[in-house]
Amino acid sequence: MKTISGKLKLGKAVSAAVMATAFFLSVSIAAPQARAFDDRADCQHAVEKAEGRLDQAVQRKGPDSREANDRRRDLNAEREKCWGKFHQWWNGKDHRWETEHNWDQDHR
């Protein structure tokens, strides 16, 4: 009887080890994906803020003002950061991620 009891204990221990390993693997795989989502959300937020600043500058000083051009440059820099990380950039006007490096074109 000792051998059957020993085999049961060994089987339970192996089963527990396999389940623990599977759990830790799933957590370690999901964590970077969750962080990537957070990074994309941070990128989206930064682009939206830059778009808002550009809109304010255009309203206050006009579309061809130095302030508007500075804000346009800031917006393009934020888009470039997104592109560098994700090969996508957030289009706040259309509320979508763009997959072409074409933010200098008119997106209306």
C-alpha cells in the first residue's frame, strides 16, 4: 500500500507543479501585453493632448502663426514617438490608429 500512496502523492505533486508553472507562464505572457496596451493608451493620450494644443493655437493665433507651427511640430513629434514604438500613430480626428506613416497628409 505504501507504493500506491507514494505514487498518489507524487502524482499530486507533479500535477500541482504543472499547474503552477502554467499559471506563472500565463502571467508572464500577459503582463507585457497589458503593458503594451498601457503604452498605446499613453501614446494616444499624448497625441490627443498635442492635437488639442494645436487646435487652441489655431483658434487664438491663426493656422499660419508661429505658435500653431510650433504646436504642429510638437504633434508630429508625438506621432513619431508612437510610430517608433508601434509602427502606428493615433489619428484623433478620425479616432483610429493609422498604419501608414502619412500624418503630414490631410486626414479629413
